[in-house]
Amino acid sequence: MPDLWPTNLGPVICVVGARPNFMKMAPILQAFAAHQPAIPTLLLHTGQHYDRDMNDKLFEDLRLPHPDINLEVGSGSHAVQTAEVMRRFEPVLDEKKPSCVLVVGDVNSTLACTLVAVKKGIPVVHVEAGLRSYDRTMPEEINRVLTDQVADLLYTTERSATANLAREGIAPERVRFVGNVMIDSLLNNREFARPPADSVRAANCDPSLIAGQEGYGVVTMHRPSNVDHADVLASLLGVLREISEAIPLVFALHPRTKSNIDRFELSHLINTPRMVMLPPQGYLEMLGLMAGARIVLTDSGGLQEETTALGVPCLTMRENTERPITVEQGTNTMVGRDVAAIRHHANETLAGRGKSGRVPELWDGHTAERIAADLSFWLLARHLDSGH
């Protein structure tokens, strides 16, 4: 292994596009910088999701460097957004001549940058590969499947993901089981998590509500299948209101959810002193809220993993999950949109019969280091084989 990165071997372009990507990329960049030799990187933000205040706060919370390149794509339909990322990303590759492009997760930016790089003969590395919900109505599932088919190197978070890739005909030498970088971020930042009372107070609510012996629960909900249809949203808010009578709920309201509550005139269902409505929360605020909760009700993929790592019972309001290990080994229970199931499992959890689970294999806070070591070896070996 050389002491210095070869000057004629380009940087790794690390792509982020939306909030979940930031939590995955932060430990990777730190590990690349600490590796010997240090792996040169360029952080590229496509601008797929961009809220200036929340964006800046996330970068600060995660101690992420500000992006070297921002494509400033903004929102749009799936087709428009994907095409615009592709159009703006190609000249970056021509100028920077990277050794590879590293993408994380399953957002539109992940697939768009992958397609451009592959067609230009630039290796693609996919972190969090092989996760499958087997629900092709989810745009993220399409992004995952297509990215994995053409990526050169695939890093998986759980062994079932490795098995999924094998079933899809992906050669085993392209796949590495390394663990979960989301858990690296969680463990790196747990000591900096904001106290839940501070988050509640910041929203001009009385923090004494969550300070009682009964504790509190946390709610997030944003998936179109849950919030875009009036009858579904009404039934879910109704059962959440019921649960709030047993335990106060802190609801971090996604803009899409808030807009639909107003549009469908459902605000009466959340207008109770037992439910605290918060605006979208920063990473450290959300980490503090989850770590202190007795129960989490969500439709988020990332929160399924984080609650498993924290040992907090989680009820996932979806019909499927691309993270089955959180159900098989962790604290996650799939309840779908079945009001009776949500009510039953919430009651079981609050009675002390919730899932305790265990932390899965290699969710140990060192995944990014394993990626850095493996990718450095892989890139330098390719470089030598090419005769440079």
C-alpha cells in the first residue's frame, strides 16, 4: 500500500441528493480522510432535496464539509429530476476525471449519477446495495434494482441483501458485506443528541408533557401511500390520537403530511394536548427524540434501522420493508395501515411486551472504515493492473 495516493489516479466523487444520503456519507468521508493513504474525494450535492435552513443544519450536525460541487437541480417529477441530474452531472465527470463515483441509498440522484458514470466507463460504487422491498410501485425500489445491476462494487448492510443480489445474477466478486454506515453516524453522534425537552420547547410546546413517568412516543409519516389519500390519512391519524390517550406523542410533521392534513381538513384529529406537533427536525434533534422514546411509529426506512440500533420498539406503518433484518433481529414490527394491528401492537409495547431485539451483525460503528480499506485496495489494484 503506497504512502500517498497516486497523483494520476483521480478523486472519488461522493454523491448526495437528499437528507438520508447525508447520514450515510458523513462517516464515509471521515473514514476516507483518515485512511492511509488518504483517499481524495469530491463531495457533490445534486440539490435534489434542498431546504437551505435544514440543509445547512444537517451539514453542521453531521460535521460534513460543505459540498465541493452543487448541481442545484431542485424538485420536479421523477423524469425531470433524473434527467436534469444526468444533464448537469456529465460535464463534472469530464472535468474532474474521477477514479470512481460513489453513490448511497436509493434516491433519484443515486440512479441518475450511476447511469451517467457507467455510460462513460467510470466505475460506480453503491453503498447500501441489495435492499429490496419487492414493491415496484415504490420509486426507490426501481432506483435500487437498476443501480445494483450496473454498479461495479456493491457494499451491503445485511446478509439478506447479499442473497438478493445473488438471486439477481450479480457476480459475488462485486459484492462486499460490510455493515451499515447509518449506524456509524448514529454511534458517532449519540453523545451530541439534543435533549427531547429542548426540541419540544423550541416548538413553543410545554416540555413537561413528555417528562412524566409514562414517557412519550415519536411519530413520523410521509409516504404518499399513507398521506396522499384522505381516508387512509384520516384512519391513521385517528388511531394515533387513540394511542396518544395512553402515551403522549411527539409528531415530527413532514411538509407533505402537514399540507395534506390541511387540504383534507383533518386538523381536528391532531388537535389534542396529548400530541405535540413539531416542524421537520434536524438529525441531532431526531436522534435525541428517538433515543428517549418508549415507542416509535413511522413509515421511514432509516428510522427502522436507527430504532433497532437504539433498542427502541418500532411500529412501521407500511406493507413491506426493504430492511427485513430490523424485523427478524431488531425491534421493528410491520403493522401496515391496519388500524387494529397498530392499536394492538402499540398496546402490547406500552404494556412492556414490545420487541427488544438485538443489534445486527457488523452494525458496530466501523462500517465506513471497512469500506475505506476495501475501496482503497480495489482502486489501487485496478490502477496497477491498467499499467499506470
